[in-house]
Amino acid sequence: MSRKEAPIHYLQTYLPPDTYEPVLQYLHFYNVHLTVARERKSILGDYRHKTHRDNHRISVNGNLNSFAFLITLLHELAHLLTFEKFGNKVQSHGREWKLIYSKFLEQFLQNKIFPNDIEQALLHSLKNPAASSCAEDGLIRVLKKYDKNTNGYRFIEELTEKSLFRTEDGRVFQKGKKLRKRFSCKELNSGRIFLFSPVYEVEIVID
């Protein structure tokens, strides 16, 4: 099983101080079925709306630091609030969701829950929230500083040019030059060129 149910009182261990009670109010009011998932590289969280058989369902990766966990949970709760108000009549990350998420996040920012650097990155992101929680490069860089265990992974932007690195699927690449916003990197086996975000996490290969 890739997921486990989070005993509601145990949720405190995943959240920053003084955020458990306000989060719990939303979970109880909307009867949310919350699960904590193992690390998923493609997504940090997921939301599935209620049906005639099931309650609202939210999952969040349990390997996230407490601030990233809270931001991801709020991102998914904003999907719930959008569904409650508009149903399936609007785009999942459209104007309606962005407005609800921004107002939702502002409530927590007003309580000074986040360190100053995260707060400033979030305020910047509120101008146009991304479709994926914690997706903006600046926010990713800031949140990374609060990870307790990096497992030896580094951002591509931290590597020197021509360094070798390995992605999670085992492929080995050589870092190339930056083209506008992304780095051009050559896969050694195929010789093909791939573009990587500066904050994509990889494992350094010692040549």
C-alpha cells in the first residue's frame, strides 16, 4: 500500500505549530477522508471530490517538511472549496480556484505561521498561484532549506556545467548550458537532449 490513513490526532506531527486546530475544523466540517502518502515524485498531493458513495478525499505526501505539507494540504483544500461552490463547472486550476486558494492562504499568512523567507515567497506566488503546490522555483528553493533529510539530492542549478547526475529512474545525464529558464542536459545512453528545471532534484554521479 502506498498510502496510510492518518489518525487525526497524529496529524499534528506533520504540521507547523498552531495550525492543527484551524486545519482540523475544515477537515471535520467537510468530512474529509485524509491519507498520508509515501513520496510521489509526480505529485505532492491529490484531491478527489465527494460522490454519493464517498466523502471528499485528500492525500498529501508524508515526506514533506511541515511547511510544505501545510501548503500542499491548503492547496488541496482549496480544490474542495472550489468544488463545493462551483461543482465541476470550472477548470481545476482556473480563475475561481486561484481566487479561493489565495484567500485561503492569506488567512494563514495573517497568523504569522511561516518563517519570513517562506512568507515572502508565498506572497509573491499569490499573484498567480501555480497549478502544483510549491511549484514556483523561488518557493521550492526556500522550502528546501527546511528539509531535515536531503538524501544526497541536489538541485540541478547547484551542479557545475558538464557534471554527471542521475535521475530517480536511473538514467544518467550530463549537465549543459542554461537555455532561458531550463538547463539543456544530454542523456548519456541515447545522446538525446532533455530540458530540466533549475530546481529539479538529482543525484550526483562521481565519474
